[in-house]
Amino acid sequence: MSPNGETGDAAFFARAAAHASRREPFATATVVRAERPTSAKPGAKAIVTRDGALYGWIGGSCAAPTVVREALVALADGEPRLISLASGPQSPREGVRHFAMTCHSGGMLEIYIEPVLPAEMLVVVGRAPVARALVTLGAALGRHVVVAEPGATREEFADAAAVVASVADAHPDERAAIVIATRGEYDEDAVREALATKAGYVALVASRTRAGVLVEALAGAGVPRDALARLKYPAGLDIGARSEEEIALSILAEIVQLRPRGAAADAPETAVDPICEMTVAITADALRADHEGRTYYFCAAGCLRTFLRDPAAALAGQA
Amino acid sequence: MREVAAELASWLAAGERVAIATVVGIRGSAPRPLGATLIATEAGRIAGSVSNGCVEAAVFEEAVAALRDGRARVIRYGISDELAFTVGLSCGGEIDVLVEPAGALQAAGLERVLADKAVVMARAVAPADRAGTIALLDEDGVRQGPSADVPALAGEAWSALRGGMPYASAVRVSDVDASVFFEVLGRAPSVLILGATHVGVALARLARDLGFRVTVADPRTSLATRERFPSADAILHGWPEAAIASARLGTEAAVVLLSHDPKFDRPGLVAALRSDAGYIGAIGSRRTNEERMGWLRAEGFSDDELRRVHAPIGLDIGARTAEETALAILGEIVAERRGRPGTSLSARAPAALARP
């Protein structure tokens, strides 16, 4: 059984859909090859959430802790990976990460782990024609477009996924891009607000001259220079854009090029199980025991029981 | 004038008298580009815009005056910081607007636009008593208008048409040194997508949003469907040569080969290189491209000719998805047409401000 009691493809797909609809990052783990004896068969799958909870079945305590740890690393770096778990020695293969399966069952598992991240957010400030073109083209590009504009309505921006009153209300993360296209109205406030977020791309649609004046005004008003250095102006790539749509195209191309990165989860802290010597991720529901002022972490209940029977002996390697 | 062509045609057909206002000069930054047009009738119908609302009311008054006295006029508008602030425009600009009653020459220009033919309108801006449209020249070399036979004017108009960019120039017309604005009304930019692939689907959608006329061609009828390409202007079930032959490609046209299959690629590239298309791009890796170039050289194409082929296709923005690839391709098409490098604009910000 899964530690969280969910098994079967239906539960897997339902959970994937639920996380995706809430824009929560998660990773999928799928057994793609097995050499018996193993408890998981090819096609077995599980979902790992960003807090390290595992739903599904991809092998028992021999495999699960490693899968959780690698899934969290995948969420942190955004890259899929293929891992191989075997109890015997493995000859390295390109593109495969090898791990020891320490529970002596003797089999081998290959598991494909893929991070599933929500579409990058594009926050558009303003209702000028360039802002409208950014919303339309950004949506066509598959971005999660949020219009941050006081008084704006969903009817006005049919292609936007959401309409909010301010940049902060959009909750942009590191992978988000913010484009300020207000044509001079309250753009100082919008730039200041955008620079206060974690967004990986903040740009102002304005001529070099006007943007320069605005930057100096903000610097004079106490916004630090290193914060202002994050502001891109004029926004976009130099493609000789003339129409509003072409300006939007040049900005979206720059966002794709810079591809703001950000971890969907923190790379996990790890500890070594003192019994089986497996590396386990320190997550909220990780098995643990305190002994003489130190916390030890375990891959599974079996190792924990062995430890608790005689901690001193276990640590001395006599368990 | 292209942006108001439909309204202008219907108003003229209804027998209304229409004034045309055109942005013929810009100093500083202006809300609308050179050639931006507003049309108005005495009854108060208005279409188009010369300043996104900043000076439209004043332009409308001039339009009515021009319709009453039948004379063209050029008015300079300063878009003050204060005014720009209240209407939300970029500040500090100044625009010159030519306002004139639409006559036979304007109707002739409109006719070309509606037939999707490139045409240049020569509009005299100074001296004031000579202001107004004085000639047109179309892509077939047909000239019309009172000054159409002035050789210098025809020469300038021709180079404006070839360059595809509006510009102003001093020309001696009827023993007077005139300042003339050459407004280029090109054919609508178009993209011919060869290969109804998944990148093609994304490209068709984005290109349409950008105002391109979109044609998709693929002999595989199961791929080139209306369902997959709902916004395409035309879907052709045919081979690349036939599609290119029927498309009448001019410099405003882009041909994009997306098939990944030499069976389609090779005849497509040969036909594209023999057309006047302003942009030719072909998808594929560097290695595919080397093979492709070797093959085209063997077909007798020179290195100069092969430089027209953009491959690997698109701006180098690290595109991953089909949509991002489509964006990279469209960015390259626009950059190529405008002769720009496609590098980041902010990279050229003044050092003092860029410093952390």
C-alpha cells in the first residue's frame, strides 16, 4: 500500500489533475523497467508533492525514499530524470542516475521522474494596446496571464486567466514575468511594486528616455540601485517592432530567451539511515528517532524498529 | 490608410465626402507611427487614429474645415507632458498631420490597397500652398496624379516601395523645392506554412494574431484540416511547388518549411528560392541544414542565394515548446524585414543606469 493509501491509475490521474488545476507543482514517478524480484511492476506510478509526500506505489521502503528525494531535486532544478535502483553493482549508463537499493530484495527498478510545473505566469500591468496584445499573445504562448490593473474586468481581457487589482495580488514567483505597459499612468508605482516581488523578469514598455527619467526618479525616492538594475527597459528584443502586436512579440521573445528560473521546491535536506545507509530526504513525515541529543532518519519502519531496539548497538554497527 | 481601408471604401461608396488625416512627420516619441491615418466625415463619422486620442478632437475640426474649403493643410501638434499625462500618452513628442479631402487619387490608392497591391502615395507637406497628395505609384509601375511624371518623384517613390518604409524627402516639383512624404502601403504581410505540423498549428495562430495573412499547405489532407487551423486564411492540399506557385509571393511574404521531411523540404526550398519571398526559413538541426545546403548547391544555387534561407529557423531564444518555436520564427520574420539584429533592447541602456 501507498503510505498515503492511494493506488491505481484513476487515483493517480485524478490527483495530477487536482494539483495542476490549483497550479501546484508536483512530480510523477513511473516504473519503466523491473527485474524481479521487485514489488512494483512497469507502469506503476506515483505522485510526489513539493512537501515530499508520496501518493501511489512505485516499490516499497527500498525505493520510495530515494524516489521522494530525487523527485524533490527534480522539482528544484526543473529537469526530468531516469533513476535506476539495484542492490548489486551497476555499470553506469549515460543519462541514468544509479542508486543502491539497500534492502537486499535483490531486484532492480528503473523509474522515470518528471517534474510537472504550472505554466509560467505573465503579469501584465496596464490597459494600453500593447498590454492587450501581450495578453492575447501571452495566452497563445501558453503562459498563465494575469492582468494587474485596478478596475479591469474579465470581460475586458477575455484571454487572461485572471484579473487582479495589483501586482502583489498576482503573487508572482521566480519564474514569473511582469511587464508594465501603462503608457505613463502610475507606472512609477507599478515598477516599484513589481521590483518588490520575486519575479525573474520585470520590464517597462517605454522609450529609453522616459524610462531613464522614471528610473532616476525612483532612485531619488530611495529605491536601491541594485533593485532598479533588475528593470529591463526598453522591454523586448530589437526586431524593429512597430505595431502593438509586434512590440508584444518582441517582449515575449525576450521572456522566453531569459527564461526566468526558480525552484518549484527547495532541494531537500538529506540524512543517512544509520541502519541501511540509504540517503533519505528530511520531509515532514520522514521517520525519525532522537538519541542522545541527535535526530536520526529512517527509510522505513523496519529500520526504525531495529534502531529503537538498541540504538547504541545499531550505531556501533552491531544491529 | 490600410488600417481604415474598409471604412473609407464603404463611406466613399455611400457618396460621403471624407477627409483623410495622415501622420507625415514625428519628432521625439509619438503615440502612433508615421503613416497612421484618421478619416472623418462632416457628419462626424470618424475611423482610425493619429495619436490614440491625444489630438483627435483638433484633427477632426481641421478635417471638417478641409471638407468645407476643399484645401489640404499640415498642422503641427505638440504633445505636451501635461497633456500626455492626462490622456496617458508617452510624453514629449510632436507630430505633423496632413489633412486633406479625399479625391480621385486617394480613391485610386484605396483601390490598390483593396486589391492587395503595394502602392506608394506621394504626399507634399511643404510649402503650405502645395500641400496634399500629388502622385501614386503601384507595384506594377503604374503612376497617377498631377506630379506623377516628375522623374525625381517617381524615383523616390520607387525606392520607398522597394524599401517598404515610409520616409520624407526634398524633391523639386514644378520649380518649387517641396518636402514630400512617401507613404508606403505594402501588401499585407503573409506567411506560407509548408507542413501542417504541430509547430505549424502554433505558428498559424500566433501569425494571425500578429496580422499576417496565413496560408497552410500540406498534401496530407488528414493534417491540413480546418479543425487544426481554424484561423488560417487558406488551407491548400498540395505539394510545396504548387502552393508557392499559386501564392504570388512578394517581398512581404514569408515561406516557412516545417515538414522535417526532405521529400517536402527539397522541392519547397527550390521553389521558395525561385520566388521573391522576403523570408525563407526551414526547420531542422544544424546537421540537417548542412545536408540541405549541400544538396541545394548541387542544384546550382549560389552561396548568395542560399543566404536567403534561415536555418536553423528562428531567433535563438532557446525555444522549447511548439508555441515558443513559433514565436522565435515570427520574431525572426519581423527582424529580417526591418533589418534589426533581434538582440535585447535593454542591453543598450546607458552604462550609468545599467550599473547595479
